[in-house]
Amino acid sequence: MRCLTLTPQVQRWLRFVVGGGINTGSSYLLYLLASLILSYQVAFFIAYIAGIFFSYWFNARFVFHVPLSWKSLLSYPLVYVVQYVISALLLGSAVEWLGIDKRIAPLAITLITLPITYVMSKFLLASRKPASPDHLQ
């Protein structure tokens, strides 16, 4: 029987998807809880910011195997500014114009923006040098 060997690129993509699943689940839960007392856009913003921090940590450590640093931590949210604008516009359109339930819409939007996020994260994190004096401890 032949053993299936995954290329490093496929392994990295799978780690990204797993981390994204964890991030999506926890962000979605935070969104649902926050939307009980806040507007859906404010709840989405709070969950989104929390997701950025988790995503930075997970992707740097487990997907791209680069050290954490203040420089990359501070620049990493730039990836998500683009994704947030796209996601917020899609969320508003989905809820207000298409009538999609505000509890379901963020999940569909995550699937749509997943490839964009991977490419931007890879560009930002994988292009960093493995060692720099500004490592986070």
C-alpha cells in the first residue's frame, strides 16, 4: 500500500485551514455573544479584531514557522484592513439587501475571503526574515 505524502505547500495550506477553522469558530461565538447586546456591525468589528490577534499568532507559529515580532505584529493587521473592508461590505449587502440572517452571513463571507487572506498572510509573514532583534518574548 502506498502512503500518501503531502507536499510542504499542501501541509502549510492545511495548517492554515485548521487555524482558520479554530479562528472562525471562536470569532463567530464572540460575534454571536456580542450581537446580543450590540449592533451586528459593532459585534462583527470586535470579533474581527480578536481574530486578527489569534490569526497572527497561529499563522506565524504553526503555518509559516516565523518568529513573532513587534514589527510583524504591527504590520499584520494591514492584511486584515483589506479583508475587513471587503467583509464589512459583503456583510452589509448580505444582511440588508439579500436578507441573509445576520447569524449566518459572516460564515459565508469567511469562505469567500479565505483565499485572499491566505495569499496576503503568506506574503506578509513568509517574506519576513527568520530572525530579527525585535522578537516578541
